[in-house]
Amino acid sequence: MTYSYYPGCTLKTKAKDLDRYARLSAEALGVTLEEIEDWQCCGAVYPMALDEIATKLSAVRALDSAKRSGRDLLTLCSACHHVIKRVNNDMLTNDDIRLKANNYLKLDSVYAGETKVVHYLEMLRDTVGFDKIRAAVKNPLKGRRIAAYYGCLLLRPAGVMQFDNPENPTILEDFIKAIGAEPVITPYRNECCGGYTVLEDKKIAERRSGMVIGSAAAKGADTVITACPLCLYNLEANAHGEGAPVVKYFTELLAEALGVK
Amino acid sequence: MTVNEKELAERVIEISGVNTRKCMKCGKCSGTCPSYDEMEYHPHQFVSMVEKGQIKKLMESKSLWTCLSCFACIERCPRSVEPAKLIEAVRLCVIRQQGANHMKACSVPDSIDENMPQQAIVSAFRKYSK
């Protein structure tokens, strides 16, 4: 299976591990990720306003590139996935946004939401399958107690994201089981880490991420995993003190289990 | 409500696409908001104040900058009113004005450290300035 791959700006800079281990693991699982040419930053937040067109265009360019290749578009960063999936839904369902975006871009053919947007975790679950991953694991992470941190962007709004149950998701826990570790359920796994407010008031992110880390520590997790560079940053900045779990990208643990790290 | 406030209220409704009259005032949006304690006006108040046309008070509120865009109120609203879209629209009414950016580029170096991902800076610029 070959996907058009959208890495996004942070995966080329501060989150190189998220990208690198994803590529190595995909190769080990027989999945080809072909990076799309000339991709642009997605903007990192979905422009909710109905009259915001220009801020949606970079996502449409990536979507159209995958369409021209005849492939699904694979994303990895939670923010990129959120933006691109929601803009795609606008192109499919909102006549006004579709018309204006196409008028602006003047593509070879009108883009109307044809591309399927797939997150890396969805690819693992739906294309490869967790059973196959379990069979491919060379170094099962036995004895590791791992808390999944979903955050906001993969799950909500569920009607558009269609990623998992927004209140009781299981995909990351199933992933943790597949790599041989024990999932630890924490109450704040789908609550916000503080996100971009870290630039407005660091204390907001401290309080939010402190709760996430504190509850993971109290439940005896040694590791917290995420798919989002900003979640990782906020959580890591507040994971100090005795018994605090380490924060890792899920792809790093996958690569470790598959023996390609 | 002044003429100017009426226009502002109409603009907020137009760019958010929200129908405030669907709200049944259950308070679930504010109950689930992780930034509740950081806000002067809470998500349910955005709905009722937009309905009443009190946009200027909202435009001056620090609530605009502490909403996390986590979509909890959007997901959990039983009437699909989606208050975060109103907060976004009021925020845009502020930063679309000339010289009214909440975050200025020159302030960024003091707010970041070497580990901060690009995603954080891009997100903050998108939310806090035009």
C-alpha cells in the first residue's frame, strides 16, 4: 500500500523523531509513504470562520496533490490531520467554501473533497491491522505501563474526524497492547494540554498538562504517548519530579517494538 | 443595542454560522470547558451575550485569548450550538481591525524556548493576530 504523505512543518524541525520512526516502522510493515512535493504548512489550527478562505488553501493544495496521484493522504501530526481532514470536509460539504477556494486556486480540475485523509494510527488499525503488528513485533515492550494521551485534535469534533469514540477512545490502547505493553487508562487522556495558550500564559498550559501528567503518574504509568508535537512539548515541560512518566511519540515505541529504532 | 453593536452581532452570526436561538441553556459547554477558570465570560455567556448583541463587552474580554479551541464545548453541546465558533468569530472581529493584533512578532522571542515546536508559534499567530 502506498500513501501520499504530508509531514508538516514541525516534523521537519522539532519533531523529527515523530517523522523518522514513522517512516522506519511503515517500511518494516510494508507500507510506502511518498512525501508530496511542495507541501506547505497547514496553518496548525483549523480556521472555523465560514469566511476564512485563504487560511484553508494550503490544506486544499495537499489534498489536490494526493488526488492527482490517485492515493489516500496520510498525516501524522495531530494538528495537520485535524486541519486537513476538516478542510476536506468543507470542500465536500460547503458549496461556498468549495467555490471560493477553487476560484482562487484555479486547479486543473475542481477539487471537491475527493481525497481520503488517513491518520497514521488509522492506517495501523485499518490497513495493516493490530494483529499483524503484534505478529511483526520483535521486541515486545513487556512490563512497560503506557498511558495514551489523545488530546483534542484527533477526536473532536467526532462527526467530522470519525477517528474513534470521542469520549472513550480505544485505538491507542489497542496499539499499546499490540506492541506488548500494558495500557494505563487515565481520566485526562482526551482533555486539552493547554495548546497554543502556552504563548499567551504559560500557567494555563502548566495547569492543564500538570493534571494529565499527575494522573498518569498516580496510575503508575512509566510512559505517556502522543501523536502531537505541541502536546509533547507541554506535557514534557510539566513532567518533572519523582515518578513522573517520560513523554514519547507513539511512533518511537512502535519502531522500538519492531526492532527498527 | 447601538447600530454599531447590531452590525457587529450580525457579523459574528454570519462568520460563525451559529444559531444562538437553538441554545436551551443547559450550561454543559461551560461545565466541560477546561479554561473555565481562566475566563471572565464563559462559553454559555458568549451564546447569550451574542443573542443580546453585547459584542463590545466580549471583544474587550480576556476570554478571547484563553479559549483553547479544544472543541469540548462543540462536541458536548446537546443542541449543536457550538459556542467555540462564537468565540472565534468575536476574536476575529478584534484582530481583523487595523493595528489590533493581540500577539506581535516582536514579543515572540521572549515567549519561546529551544524546545518549543513550530506548531505552537504558528497556532498562536493564527489565533492571536492577522
